[in-house]
Amino acid sequence: MIVTDYQLQKISLGFRRPWRTAAAEFRVREGWLLTLRAGDCVGVGECTPLVEFGGPEDVASAQQALKAACAWLMEQSVPEPVAALERWLDECEALHERPASRHAVECALLDLIAQAEGVPLRRILGEQPRTTVPVNALLTAQSAAELATEGRAALAAGFTTVKVKVGVGPLELDVERLGALRAAVGPDLRIRVDANGAWSANEAMMHLRALAPVGLELCEQPVPAADLDALEAVRRAGICPIAADEALVTGGLMLPTTKADVLVLRPMVLGGLLRTVRLGWEAQRSGLRVFVASSLEGPVGRAAAAHAAAALPDCGLAHGLATGALFLDEPPSWLTPVRGEIRFDDGGGLGSEEGRAA
Ligand SMILES: [Mg+2]
């Protein structure tokens, strides 16, 4: 396969309302939509760097990297089989230390390859991909009463897992918010919290003990990303399962299994779908559980992450892919969760509207 042309289109995703986490307040997300053409087919990939995660890439440097990478790949033919693609992309210097750019290039190539083979993208990531993946609802309200209302709505919509950001305000507020949520949704809905590195190890243990009566499924990134000893200390306290998220960027892609119970795999942050699926299998073989999450990106990036999630074995955790509701102008599509699941259609490639329209 030879790529003959490419296009870069700026993406700007506005949030419905400013969204606060312990690490940042989000109002808009910016990035690039990459379109690659080979013969009659077009493949798409999204590059939306998550600067707030401490990655090495911003929107301007990503544009330079994508242009250089596209010039590089138009000089040669894309290798087959897909298993060779990861190593081939390692040779592209423009994509070194540019995980979101690499993700876009790889995704557009995988989209082209899957279309050429007439199969959905997830079929070239895994032999027996799932046809549905469970996803968690993301609850964003700050006040206890509004959070309870949001939780009831998620339960009524069929979600079995919800996620709440914590550590933004004082401990008492989180205890009140999470208590009101649990009282509103009953005992069965799984409640996941994410502190985005807000706490020291001691603070994390204090907060998680205070929240323990709520019954937490897990806590993402209780302590700063770079402090793997603190992560391990919180995990050893055994209050609830601990998930490493930002720590995967700063602590190396494969953490020692003593550091966390769960890994959050973000293809945009890790640098591609092939790497995400490979890491997911490795982690599960070593006894860790994993789930795939989007990185607050648009429908193309989220579709890609959903295909990666479908290629991994089910380990009982909902994936973080129901983030479309955060954004203005999100069109309904197969990515819109139904009864707490994303249900794939059988279309070839990525199955994104952007790709079909290009
Ligand atoms: Mg997180």
C-alpha cells in the first residue's frame, strides 16, 4: 500500500461547560484530524495532545511532527502484515516522543488497511474482538445534590459504572458528594473516583478511608504521576483497588505489578492502538486489570480507542469512552452509549463519519 496524499484539519472541541479536575480546568480541546489517501480509500486518525498529562507534545509541535511524518511515509510503501507496522513507525524520527502524532498516523494507516481487507478496525487488532464494550458514565456536577441527580440519570440510562472526579475541593465536600450519590443510586452501581494526582500518600489514605463507606470500585491516580513509591504505598494500604493513569506516562509504559491493581490505557497518550492492545495483553498476563480510556478527544480518537477496547479480553471493568456528552456539537453515532455499552456496527475500518465524508 502506498499513501499518495494527506490532509491536516484543525480540530477545536468546545466543552458544554468548563470542566474541573484536580489537575486542570478544561474549556476547549485542540488538535488535528489527519486524513491519508491510498488509492480510492481514505483513512483518518486524530491527534489531540493531552498537555495536562505532562506529555512532551503540544498542538503546534504536533503539526510539525505530522507534516514531517507524512512526508516520510509517502516516500515508501506501508509494510504488511500489521504486526510489522509498530516497528516500522519506530523508524520515523518525526514521531519519536510524539505519542499523539504517532497515534494519528498509525490510526489512519490501520483504518486504510482494515478498509482494504473489508473488516472493522478491531478485527486487525485482535482475532476475536467483542461486538460491545461496557463504558462508564462520567458525572461532572460539583454539588452533592446535582451529583445525585446525575447519578440517578446514569442509572436510568443503563450504565453500571460511573466515574467522579475527586480532590478538587476539601475532603468534607467529597464525602458529602459521594455519600449523596450512593444514597441516590443504591448499592449496585459501581462508583469509580479519579483524583488526578491531587494527594500525597498520607492524604490519599485519609481520603480513601473517609470515602470507603461509599464503596469504591477503584481510585485512579490518587498521588502525583511521578511518585511511584507513593502509589505503591496507597495500594498496599488495601483500602480500594488503585489504578495508575498519568503514572504510565512518567513512570514508563509498563509499571511493575506492585505499583497498582489496574492500568488506564489511553491510546492518545501511549502512542497508538497497537501499543495499547499489546500493553493490555501483557498487563493482564501479569495479573493487572486494564481499561481503555479516551483522552478528551473527538469522535475519531474515541472510535479508535473503542476498537482497541474491543480487541482486549473483558476483565470486568467499564471503559472510559463515554465522554462525547461533555462536548458541544457532538453528533449521535454508534459511539453514543446504549444501556451503558458501545455497540459496534460491522462497517469496514474505523467506521467514523469523518472518514466516510472525507
Ligand atoms: Mg484518570
